[in-house]
Amino acid sequence: MGLSPRKELQARRLIAQGLAASAARPELSSPHEVTQHLLALQGQTFKAGVRAIAVRVNNGQKPQDEGVLASIDAHDIVRCWPIRGTLHFVNGEDARWLMRLCSPRVESGASKRRPALGFADGDFEVAHEALNTHLLNLETGQVLERPHAYQLFTDAGIDAGEGRGPHLLRALGGAGDIVQLRPQGRAETFVHVDRLNISQREVASAEALAELGTRYLNGHGPVQLEDLCWWSYLTKKDSKKALESASNSVKLMIGGEEFYAPAWQKNVTEAEMRAALRRTYKLPAFDEYLLGYSNKSFTMPDEIRHEVLTKNGLSWDFTVKNGEVVGRTV
């Protein structure tokens, strides 16, 4: 007897996410290969984001956070605001093009809030110049800590209090030039992408949507249009173009519904899907298995949602059994 549509969707997504194995999908044998495959993993908290990458290396066999931290120290992986104005981990070379593709709609909304936050005309441009100039004057390996960034704004004549400092760092980061590395103590650190050990990939604007669609499908598919709209915060028109121009895009029917999927999903076997469902997964807060899709009910019953994910955006570590979120990890 075949799997139910719900179980098939859960299993295929566990495999796509690098949490379960399939001969159809290339093995993700390093932290860099994980971020290459998924394109971006939410890193709302640094520790949880590191763990999210670690549990996907070699399908979660003996996850080691130390390997992820080493990749961050080597600038192979960075933390930034590429999607939804929210912190994610991405490959170091992908930071600029991805932020510049997905951040303009976020910035459009953010700019409308600035008068209420107490910004005067020209403050944003002054802050942008001060921060970029300072970061470009740092040597490779040097970082700017968050408290010092706030002092930089103050010295430029902009009061960083009452939420203005965090707003500026998030907005300026999304512009495409600023990323985070490992914190120093409890302080987040910032660097300019031109001071990383790696060079930024040049992705032509005409190719960026196809690149986004290809890699989102690889790491998340099967998906529907609404999933990419929510995840990327791009318009429905651009999201559809991304999915339909993806180099690996095929249509997959599950339970009478049509999904976009990477072509390799057609070679996933039922035995591999059943094996994926038999495993128990302990996943970190904000993990992509939940946050990578618009509709969370495919794996999380509504009656336990409040235990794992609140309406105002808080999340906790959670456990998945038989493809279902069963509650917060104790």
C-alpha cells in the first residue's frame, strides 16, 4: 500500500532538506554543501542556525557544530538578511546577489516606518556612508561589533536609541554589502563583503530568479507558488518566474495537487521515503523544515503550533516523528 499524500509530501521534503538520505539527491558532505543546496537557512539565532546546518551534513549522522563554525571562520558561510528582512545563513559568495534580489520589497516597507522611528531626511544615507566607509577601512579578519556600530551612528549625528540602531543595521545589511561572522562574546559582528576571504559571485539580473528557483526547489521541493512567495518575499509574478525558469523544475502530482519539484525527486523511491519517515529528528528553533514553507500545517497540527511557533515569530527546538512535529524538544 502506498503512502498517503501527506506522508509522501513530508518524506520528500525531509529528503530535499538534507535531513534524510536518497540516492537521487547528491550527498551533502560539508556545511558549505548544505548552504549551497538549500540556498539559505534561517538563522534568527546564531546557535540555532549553526545547528540547522550541522544536522544536514551527511543526513544528520553525528552532527558537529564545530565544522559549521570553522566554515564561518573561513567565510565559506556567512549570516545576513537576504530574505524577508530576516537573518539567514548563506554561502559567502552568494550574499550580495541574493540580498540585492530579495531585499528591495523589504526596504520599501522599512523606509515607510522611518519617520515614526524618529529618523530625519537624509539620516539613512548618512548612516549608510558611515558604516560602509568604516567597514571598507578594516583589514580582512577585522570585524565591527554591534555596540561599536551604534557608536558609529552616534558619531555621525544619528541617535541609535529607541530601536533605530537595530533598524539601521538590518536595513543596511539587506542592501547587499554587509554580513555577519561569528559573534565575539555576546556581540554580533559585521564585515563588508569586499573584506571576506572569498569573492562575490556575479549573477546577472536576468539569471537571478532562475538561480533562486533552482536552489529553492533543490532544498525545499516539492513546493507550491505560495511557498516561494512567502519564503522569498518576492511578488507572485517573480516567484512564478523563478519556479518556472528553474533549470531543474518539473511538476509533481501529490494527492491530486500539483507541486513544483526538482527533477531528481522523480527518482526517490518509496523505500527511501518510508526510511525518512521512520527516523526521529530533533530540529532547532526556526528550522527550515517548518519555516521554509508558507503552510506549516503539512507537518504541524494546529493544536500544538503554540508549543513550537508563536504568531509573533518566536520559535523553540522541536521534535519530528513519522514526519510530524510532535512538540517542543525537552
